[in-house]
Amino acid sequence: MRRFFVALDKEMTRRHAQWLTVIKKIAHSSRPLTLKAATRH
């Protein structure tokens, strides 16, 4: 059981790292858009 949770935790960490990379890429490519949207609110 514990081994399963360790494997799951590693998988989640890897997925999280991938998401962060994707989010950073998106944020970097559309920074002016997000800044405009943030100031408009």
C-alpha cells in the first residue's frame, strides 16, 4: 500500500512540474494580455 502511495506521489510531482512548465510558457508568451486583463479588473 505504502509503495503505491510513493509511486502516486512521484507521478503527481512529475505532473505538477509539467503543468508549471506549461503555465510558465503560456504566461511568458501572453504576458501583455494577462497584464492588461489584470489592470482592467
